[in-house]
Amino acid sequence: MRTIMIPTDLSSGSLKIAEESFKIFPDEILNIVFVFPYRLPGSATELYWYSPSKIINEYTDQDFHQMKDELVRNHYPNISTISVEIFTGINSRAFNNFRSHHQIESAIVPQKGFLDFSKIDTYDPRKLIFKTIPNVHEISITKDSIAPQSIHQQNSGILSLIKRVLRN
């Protein structure tokens, strides 16, 4: 059994990276840890209300959950666990502690620019991954290789964005 890390922006595209992990490790049972980098709030009041599950729910949409369920259905013999974890540290020492805690042996990362970390409270963790994880597989993947969204899925993504903006 191997534990792998996959960076995620909590979009359905990041699940495509997980699909590639079964090509890289075809005969292994995997524990998949999706890591979502998140900057902690600056004020004590915001920190008091900090909730990892709330943040994950805020940044994901229905399409992400459906594709995650589909990933499990398609690869259940090769999956032991799938988790989405938030990394709130800012340096390689904290990331190494995160890696050790989750017993991560390998990472699979897409080329720079595939995932969208332009959200206010996130950042690209690639540098930390390359610096702290000894076995990193960088894959070349394009957004074109992701199945196009239906009009309903596009509308639900737009609606969730509008809801998020109105909440803030």
C-alpha cells in the first residue's frame, strides 16, 4: 500500500491527476491524499470561526463530488482511502511535518498552471512538494483532457461562485 499526495484546487480537474496515479502505480493499492493549500485568516475573530470542512465545502462544487465518487467506482480495488486535507503552513518544515503525519511517500503533480490557485486564500504548493517529498512524478496534462461540463454543471458552478461572493 502506498500513500500519495496530489495537490488540488478542489476542482474536478484535480481528480484527473488522480486518474493518472493508477497508470503510474498500476499494481498498488493507494491511499490518496488531496492537499489544498490555504492561508489562515489574519484576525483572531476569523480564526475563531476557521473550519476545514467548511472551507472544503465552500471551494468545491457538485461536479467535484460526483467525479470523486466516479473515481472510487472506477478504481475501488486499487483505492484504500481518499481524503482531502487542508495544509495551512507556509514553509517546507511545516509541509514536511504534514507529509510525515500523513505518511506520504510519493506525490503526483501536474505541470505548472494546470491547477488554478488564483483564489484569494490559496497558493501553488508545487515548490513545497518538490522540496520535501522524495518521490515526485510530474505529469503533463491538459485541460482539454477533462470531459467538458454540461450546461447544468456550468450553471451550478456560476451559481456557487455568485453565492460565495454574496456571502462575503
